[in-house]
Amino acid sequence: MPGPRGVLMKKPKKNKPGEKTVLGPVATVFSSVETGGWRIVRPSVDGSLCIRCGQCETFCPTNVIEVHPKEAGEDVKPVEIDLRYCKGCGICADVCPKECIKMVDE
Amino acid sequence: MKNQTKKMLDGNGAATEALQLARVGVISAYPITPQSPIAEKLSELVASGELKARYIRVESEHTAMSAAIGAQLTGVRAATATSSVGLALMHEVLGVAAGCRVPIVMPIVNRALVSPWSLWCDHQDAMAERDSGWLQFYAESVQEVLDFILIAYKIAEHDDVLLPGMVCMDGFFLSHSTQPVLVPDQAAVDDFLPPYRCKNLYLDPKDPMFINNLISPDEFSEMRYQQKVAFDNAEKVIPAVQEEFYKRFGREYRVLDAHRCDDADVVLVTIGSMAGTAKHTANRMREEGKRVGVVRIVSFRPFPYRELGAVLKGKKAVGVLDRSAGLGAQGAPVWLETVSAVPGDKSNIYSYVAGLGGRDITEKTVQDIFGQLLRVGEDPSLAPGTVTPWIDTRENAMDIRRIRTNDTN
Amino acid sequence: MTLIKDPARGLVAHGVSTCAGCGLEIIIRKILEVLGENTVIVIPPGCAALFSGYGNDTALKIPGFQGNLENTAAYAAGIKAGYEIQGRGDITVLAFAGDGATVDIGIQALSGMFERGDNVLYVCYDNEAYMNTGIQGSGATPLRARTTTTPAGKANYKKDMMEIAAAHNIPYAASASAAYVNDLKKKVRKAKDTPGPSYLHIHTPCPTGWLYEPGLSIRVAKAAVETGAWVLYEIENGKRTINSKTDNLKPVEEYLKLQGRFKTMSEGDLKQIQQEIDLRIRRLREMSG
């Protein structure tokens, strides 16, 4: 039906159970941007030099580094990096005391 | 009515009573003449324990409105009040309350904006906020200050509205004028105004959301439109709430108040306490056989254009008396809205500006206006020589600072 | 209400549009790690607003509100008061603002909050300029630093927010750094547990504004502390405790040379900066007894 100033305005859809509309500016979805697409270099870890100190995990701005303890087993990499979000900033490489992380071309 | 008690209150006192009856939980008011007694009295009520609330002794009006919004988002009614430049200082944040749909109700004690500096009554402060997205109501009497605040809460918090609202009272003329007021009992108000519940957007770690983040051009119009729909809905909600208030408390209000307009030749549109003087003057003139009428705008936002258009239809002449200048436009603010509301030929609607900066709007001012309207109502061609829009401004306006100088030019 | 579309460890999303190497991103994660879910955050426009999100998407799992640039402390005070009157004073209210929003336009609201004793945890992430709008100078820009509005290098000293906080007699104020995470977390916990207003001023390295390779953020922030350009200390009810080393400091050039924003500095400028640091540290050591 024509609304004010002749603009056609739809009535809001009927709410299904467990659903409602809210009005005004609000963000209701927790989500990530695929920041991995920004990279021009990526971290490459030499697991054999890694002492699992955790510095890379501590200082990764995107919090995508997980350092696994030895107890996790032989076939678990000491340092796991979620490349979907890694921006290739290079902090992990810079803070590693054993220099076992190198930034290589993407 | 049995659910009310008579008290002698001034406008500030009535506003304080209303806020207390509404059980506000957080107060953040900053003192400014002529509103300061509201900030003071609320502080006393909190200190004595009569009002269970947190009093944030804010360091500016900008903070006052910000803190009120923050508090109300947690689920309590937040109270603040202001005037003049205090309202101007809140300007940036008023839009946040409106856009985030936080239904704060705020008494405004109308006072001129600067410059020139003035302490006294003028509507420029509230008129400057007419696009803020806030509801606006104007009281004519101290009783109305109290009643309109209670009514405003119910309108503002209605699910179909969710808009903040200002209840305006003329500085000093109402804020400091003691009148007999019927104050509803707390139980009766609790029945009329249920406890505040968080609706729509709120801050609660048990139900997180991020409020007021950046919105793209793809969604901004739609959110602004939601506010417009709220104003459209308010047009229906306001009369309904006024009706309920009448049933409970016996005082009848409408979005505008038409006094002896049906058979009037000429009508004066008014707003605020000046309406009382205008009605009194109209009654006197009626005794002399002059067919004059007065309309008072009660709800300025949303503007009652349909109702006003109907009242003013077919009148020989209409005057609109604004208490603010609306500089740069063809006429003053209420005149612009009136002209827009009246269908057809609008050439007989005249803008008047009076009562600025605390100048009293007297019977004589109103009589003069009616006199002009009656003359041009009979013969519009007389308008150029008859109508003086700035009716109470002295003729020597350009000359009031004559000083000595050494220039020989 | 918030729907989790992309799972993340912790309370902050992994993919946020902050610059690569952003110091702010490191500290917000650590702070929220300590404060936990029972927290409401107030963020003004600025770099942190990237965590508020865009449109229907947010990068935070906790409830939050985006205020204006100058009134973060005001909104926070109101929110806290609202919770307290409803018996929910256990909820932490975190004000999270940049240096511009704190030391310049936001200082009035912050001062009011301090003076009233509002129970708010205020964090200033100090990247030393208005970074989000394009690197304009703020009151927290250090001496001789280049920004778009101090192109010849800032001629004035950095506003000392720690001492301003101290002048308000608040129970707890502390300076921290993105490079000293354990120290930061300890201070966040202390701030959270202190009733009344607490203030954390955190040195936040910014590769985009300070002009260095993104991977060097921690190295740069560390150099600031190792040269005394940034001192880690606490002020608890007027008592100052220095947490970082203040003797045998490296010459400040070791810190400044890492950053492009000090490239136009002269020998005289360098001397002035070193003198200012020496003086400030001497004063601080005297005050902390």
C-alpha cells in the first residue's frame, strides 16, 4: 500500500516463534572479516627449533596462534596458526626468541 | 478525584513531583537558571531516601544526557532537566537518545539561547531541537507540567513509539509561578505507569548486543524511517494515553486546545503559557462582540497538522504567535508549521513574534494582534500597512545603543 | 541476542579490520580475558570502534555501546549507576577510549567521573595521535613526533594523564604497555577489584602512525620502556610504585630510531627529548620514595 510521500512500504513480516525485530542501530551477529586475504607474507614455523615458550601466541594481535604442549603428542605441530585471519604482520617472527618463525611470500 | 492531593507547587516543583512519581532510578541533572530548583530538589529527595535513586552530580549537560542514556539502557528511568544553553550543549547527544530509541522524558524550562545573554523565557532552546527526533509537549499551566510529564512517560515508553520526549514549561512564568496543583497519589501513578522494563535495545551481559555501532548507507535510511514510523504511531498513541489519563485523573487533554474557534472570524495560534493570556483576552474581546478564537499547540512534535488544519479552515485571518524568532525563514517556527498544515490559500496566515528573552506577553500584545487580524480579515489588502510581525519590539530597535565617538565622519 | 556466526577463542573475534600489527588489538584481548563476560564496554569513535563493528556485525561477545568522542566516561558513569540502583553492581563497566578521546575532548567527562568517584574502569589506549582519522596530533602525541597536524614535529610535551589522575585522588591508576602483558593483566585485575574509579593508561604501538614495519610493534613498545620514554608505574591512593627499570636506561635514540615519525628530528631535538625523560624519571623516583 502506498505509504507517506507515495513510497511503497511493506508491513514488517510476522514474527516466527523465537524471533523478533529490534529497532535502531545495533549489531547482533558476532562475526569475523576474512583478514587472511590481506596477507602478502605468511609465517612459516620451523617446529624443530620451537621451545613452546608461547611468545608468538601471546603477542599475535589476531589471536590465531595456538602453541601446543609436548604432551599433545609427536604428530601435533608445536605452533598452529589459523591462516584464515592471519594478516602476515610478522610480530610472531619478531618476538620468537629462537627465531624459528620466518615470514615467507604468500 | 480521590486519588489526588492538592498542593501548591511551581513548575519546577511540579516537574520534580512528576519525576518522583515516575520512580526515576538515576538522576543526572546539571544546574542552570531557571531549572536549578529541579536539580536541587531531586538531590534532596535522594539524600533523604524519599526517592530511591542514584544521583550523578554531573559536570555538564552534555554529560547529563549521556549518563541518562547509559543508565536507561540498563533498565531504569533516567531523569535530567535543563534550559537554554544547557539544552544546546546536549544537542549532540539528543540524537543518540532518539536514534537508539531510549524513551527518556525530560522537563525543559524554556529560556532564550544566547546571544544576547538572557535568563528569561523564550522558546528558541526547544525550537532549536525540533528536528532532534524527540517528542515535544508545551504546558500552559503548572498542573499541565505535572500531568504532561506523566503522560509523556506512557507515550514515550509505548512499544509502538519508543521515542524520548521533552515537556516544555515557560521559564519563570511557569517554573517559578506557584499554582494549586492536584498531585496524583503514588499508587494511582503506579497503576497508570507500570515499572520500567528494558525494551528493544538494552545492555545486559545475560543478553549481549552491541548498540549504536556504525551503520552503512545501505541501512541508515531504514533506521531513520523507523523513527518516522514512531512519530506516525505517536499521533494515535498520544490521544489514547490522554484519554486514559482523563479517565483516571479527570483532566482532559488533546494534541491541541481550541478555544472558541468554531464561530470565530479570526484565530490566534499560541504555544505555552501565553495561551492563558490569549484566552483571557479573547474572552474579553468576545464580550465586546469581536469574534475571536485561540488555538493552543499542546503537542508540537508530532505536529498536529490535521487537527490544526481543520480548526483554521475558512477563517478570515489567522495569526501565529511564536515565542522564538526563527531567523532566516519566511516566518517563525510555529508559523511555518501552521502554514504547512492549512490547505489551500495561506495568504491570510500571519506570523507574529513576541515575548522573546523574557518579555511578558500581555493582554495588550494579544489585543493588538487580534486588532490587526480583525482588520486584515475584513480587507486583506490592508495587510502591508497593518500587520507588524514583531509586534512587541520597540520602534527604535536599531538605535538602542547610541554612544559617543571621536570619529568625525 | 548476539548470534555467533564465526566462532572465536575468547571474547573478541579473530578477523577485525584493524591494521596488521595493531597494538590495540593485543591489549583489548588481554583486558577482556581478565575481565570476563560480566562486562559492558563503552567505546567512542576511533580505532576501537572497529570492534564495535559495522552494520549488524560486531567483533565482541560482550554487550557494548558506542558513544561519542568526548563522553565515554559519561556514558560509563550512567551505565554503572543504572546497574548499581538495580543491585547489579557486580557488572564491570569498562570505558575503552583512545588518547584523543581521553586527554583532549574527553578530559572533562573523565575528570567529572574521577571527582565523583564513579565505579568505572577507564582504559586509555594511547597510540599517541588521532589514528583512526588519519594520524592527527593529540595532546598525547610525544615531543617532536610527526603527525599530519604537527608536520615539523610536535613542539609541546605530552599531557601527563597519570599525574592528572593522581591529582583527582582516585584509588588506582597505572601505566602499562602492550609489550608487557603479564604486568598489564595484573593491573587490569587490580583495577577491576578496586572500588571507585580506576584508570589504566596503556602504551599502544601503532605501525601505521608511528611508521615502522608491522612486525616490530612489540620491539618498539619494549624499547619505549627500556629507554624510559614510557615508564610502567602505579599510583595507589597517592602512593607511587615504579614497576619498570629506571636506572641504566638505554639512550632514548634506541627507541626513536625505530620509528619514522621521529625521522625529521634534529640533534637538538634528540637532546631535548632525552633531557625531558631524565627529568621526568628523576621526579618520578623522588615522588615514589
